[in-house]
Amino acid sequence: MTNLSLLSALRHSLVPLLLAPVLGCGASADPLPAAFAPEHGAKARLAPSIDVDDDDGIFVSPAGDDDDEGSRDAPVRSFSRAVLIANGRGHRLTLCAGVFTEPLALTNENGADAYTVKGGAACQGNSSGPSIVRTTGMPALEVFAVAGPTRLSNIVFEHPDAASPGESAVAAHVAFVDAITFTDVTLRAGRGMDGLAGTTQLLSPCDLPLDPRLPTHVGLEGLGARVPGRMSTVWTPEPGQDGGLLRFARSSRCVEPSVLAGMGGAGGGASIALLAQVTHVTFVRSTLEAHDSGSGGSGGAAQAPSCDPLSQKSCEVLDIGGGGGGAGGLSASVLHRQALFDIDDASKLLFGKGGAGGKGGLGSRWLNGTAGISGLATTMLSADDFPPEEVVGDDDAPSM
């Protein structure tokens, strides 16, 4: 199943899965192991290779062929083909040594209520070694709506550094799974990408009628980003607010030239090893490694119209807002909602630096944009800790 199909299925399956009795309290287990701040360029250990039996389910190899039967000597190539065959043969998969570029997606499609997936096997006469699932643009592992126990061992799931502005790196996404166990598994997320800086937006104040009692606002006033507040397949820091025009009714004149207000900077991308929703996760001798997240983009600067001495209208003094800075991205080993965790002492939770908030854009007079909030850096964080309506920088800020 593709990543888009998983997300579509998620929206249609929330109610029945929320009733699963094993997922009642939604609190994280204590105590958690200490966080290890990784040095620059530090690498978590690779999952060891293993020996497996020939009857250990369907074998899949980067050098396999989907027309083959899925045996050790004739493995299939794609995870989608392997899962389809395995659903009729015990829901067991064995990954051969090598690098896979397709995400591993495990769902309850075709009646699968549990999975066992092992990595590091020797296949097609080749030696054993690490099995690495490395994807870009989406998590390397997606496990969704599996009712029975799911076990993964001896595999590295990796999302390299993000490549697009504001993109996040998420190694694994687990949602609505009764119980999942990672043994000798590495979940590694690369760096999040910085958000784009704000540009400018064209405003035409002459198009609005004057109210003699109130100041005239066009757009907002360059307020900064809010605290990130929603859970999705990626952590999405909010952009800064756009700048606007503030013109008091002290004059009936209107500026003929259009003005340019600063637009908000975009949020920086996150780095998250595991995104977990409504599930119970166990880690045994496993490593969760997040890296630095992206910084928020700076707000755009406002540009006042040029003054023409021969036209009093174009010389009217205006207050034009700069753009707000975007929020910095989050760096976290785990971001979760309503999840339980059991973590042994041999497992490690690593994280990098949170992204800096973007600088506020320069406005005319006093309407400078506000800087965006910096992203957090932590081992485990609940998405419920961040109210979506909390405002940073101005208690009287309008709602978005």
C-alpha cells in the first residue's frame, strides 16, 4: 500500500481502532533512559546480521524478482509483493542483506492481524549483513491498524537529510497498532531543512473605504509564528504571519501607489526517529536517532512606496508591517499521541538541535515582524503538550 493509501485509510479507521482495550491510558512509561546528545557525524550501531531458517516466511531482496516465489534462493524484489504473498503464509517476512529504497508498509489489509519481520539474512548465495530500508520524502517504515502483535528485528530504517525547504525527516510512523516490538532495530532520521524566507505581498489600500472612526487594516501586522500545534505524518511548525498595512483615519487621502508588506517566513523541517499514535511500543537493544532540525525562515521586509513631491497623495505616511519569522523545527527521538512505551536499558534515544526561529522582517515605523519560536529538542514529546491556539509575541494577536 502506498503512503497516500495509508493516510487515506487512517482517516476512515479511527473510531473502531480507538476502542481497542489495550490502548486505554495513553501515558508514556517511566523511567526513560537518559538522552545521549550525538556528536556531529556520530553513527548509531547497525543492526547485526542473523541466521534464519528457510521456512521464515517470504524472503525479499533488492536484487530479487517479483515473479519469483519468495524463497531464500528466489526472493521477491518489492515489499508490496512480499507483503501480499506473506498475508497468505503466516504474515512473516525476511529481509536479505542490502539497501532497500521502498518504504516497508504493514497494514491490516487482506486480513493480516500480526507481522514478524526479520532482517540481515543471507540470500541468493550472498553473505549475511545489515538490511537497510532508506527512503526520501516519506517514512521508511509505516505500520498501520494491525490488531495483533507485530515484531521487527535486525533492520535499519533510515530517512536521510531532507532535501526540500521546510521538509522533515521521519524514519518511522506507527499508528493504531495494538503492540509492536523493535529488537536490534535502528530508526534514524536525518536533518530537517530550513524553511523559506518570506517575500513581500502587494497591498492596495485605496481599494478599501475609509471608516472615520477606526484605523484601517489591510492584512496583519507582522506577528511571529505560533507554537506548533498539530499531529500529522510530519511535525509541522507554523509559518510567521504576514505583514500588513495600518492606516489611521487622520487623513481622507489615500496612497495611490500599492505598497509591499512582508510575508511570514516558513517553518523549519523536523527530525523525528519515530512518530507514534495510539499504540504500545517496546524497544529492545534498539537505537532511535534524530538529528538537527531546520530553522524557520525569516520574515519578509516591508517596502514603502516612493514619495513623489508633486503628488501629496503618494507622500502620506503609512505603517507597513514586516513578516513574522517561521517556527523552528523539532528534533525528537519520539513524537507521540496516546502511546505507551517499554524501553530496556540497552536501547538509546538520541536527538540533535532544535531549529532556530526565523527573524522578524523589517517594517516601516514600528511594525517590525516578530521572531518565530525556536523548535524543541528532546527524547520523547507528546503532541498534546502544544495547544494550537497559543500565541507567541502578542497577547492581542488575531486568530489565524
